[in-house]
Amino acid sequence: MMQPINQETDIRSIDISQLVDITNIHIDDELSGEERKKEYIRHVKYPYFCRVGKIAVKSVYTKGSTLNERFQEMIMSM
């Protein structure tokens, strides 16, 4: 059974095999922004955690920024 996961969960405490690999998810980009968010959450189950291959990822959201903006900022900082 998977432990309860929320935004306060320490990523090091999660069994990575229980996270959804987002490289296997396809979301129709013709959906509205709200519908795409709902689809993403439906697929990953936990909006704060997912994995990319063998790497666990924890997302932290702030008000006023979109997920796309945050990903762009992350990529630009690399």
C-alpha cells in the first residue's frame, strides 16, 4: 500500500516504483488549460510527485506562475 503523499512529503521517503513516469503520459494539447491540469493529475495521481525514467521529481507550486513558466525557468537555470 502506498503511503499518504502530500506537498510536505520528503521525496527521499517515497518508493520511486510507485510514482508515474511522465514520459509515458500524453495529454491532448487542444484541451483548455484547466482540462490539461485535470488530465495531468488524473494520470500522475499526485500533483507534487512523479518520475522521469529513474529520477523522482517533486514539484513545488507558487501562486502567479504556471507550470510551463516554472519548467522554462528551471531549464534556463541549467
